[in-house]
Amino acid sequence: MHLKYKSYWRKSGLKGKWGNIFLERLSNYNPKNILEIGVFCGVTAKNICNFLYKTNGNNFSYTGIDLFGVDQKDKRDEIKPNFLKDQKFSNPLKNIYYNYILKENLNSIESVQKLLKEYSQNIKLIAGDTNKVLKEIDLQKIDFVFLDGGHSYETVTNDLMILYGGMKDKKKVILCDDYGKESYIEEVEKAINDFTKKNNLKLNLIENRFAEIIT
């Protein structure tokens, strides 16, 4: 199935070709139950739900975890993007529309819920730090994880430990962003390398950006 990644007039970490490459990975594995860590403004979430609906009808689930403005465990763990601090847009029409007409914070859980409202029966959004909330999720049914949350070594390692512990008895996929040189974060790379080596897991480098781990 060929799908094109849509931006929905919002900010997304998967700009240009990257969103389409992400959808190709979904198509490669055809999951039914997806967990996204790091929802941001919900653009990737919306594309995921569109994909799941087209491939599975209403028989799918999407779970998204993000701070959504709540306090995190360690303020040093994740530097909030400038966009989220004051929600400035290079496009003046977007600035007027979101900040003055709608007066809507695109990273709020309410805004993302509104974007995903057509899939309200299939989604679950969780506001919180993965160091606390991830261990409370039943991971046995999750087929595919997109990991793009906290970028410190400690948080990436913690997320991977919990995910692997809950998913390791079946063949499932964890796709991690910001690993290769196209979107490189040193602590992310080190955490993923150390974790996969320790657990003797296969790691695929996708388009010199994503690290794909098969549990």
C-alpha cells in the first residue's frame, strides 16, 4: 500500500521525505497496535491512524505518550523545542490562525485529541514522563513502537528496557529516531548501541536516520 505522509498544517519531526519513509516501515510490518513515544503535535499519530484504518479497518489501536505540558522527571532530560515554548511559526497565517483565532496549543493533549477525533474509539493518549508511565502500559499487544521521546542516555535506555521486557517474547519492532547522521543525537546513538549489544539484538540502520530493533 502506498500512502503519502501529510502534515495537516502542523509542526512535525518527520519533514520532507522522512514521513514517507516512516510509512514504508509500517507497510513493511503491517502492525495493528502501535505505541508512539513523543507525540509532539500529533501529525505522525494522525498518519499512523490513517494507515492502520486503511489496513485493518476499525480493528486497531494507537497509544501515544507525551509530556503534553506536564512536568518531567529531570529538566535536563529533554530540552523543549523553541516552537513549544512560544509557538512561533515562520508562516504568518499559521501564527494568526493558531495563536490568535483558535488560541490553541498544538502540543496540548486537547489539540491532539481534536486532530484524532475520527479515531477516538481506537486511541489512547497518555500525558506523562515515560520514566513513570511507560511501565504502567500493557505492552504484550503492541506490535510496533516509534520511539522519539526523551533524548537523554538514561531515558532512552529506560524506555528500551521497559519496551523489551514487555515485547521480547514475540517478533516486534522498535523504530528509534535520531540515531543516524541525518538526525543525529549522540546520547540516543550511544544508548541504543549499548542496549542492543547487551541484549544481543539485531539493529538495522534505516536511511541513515532510524535505528530499527527487532525484539
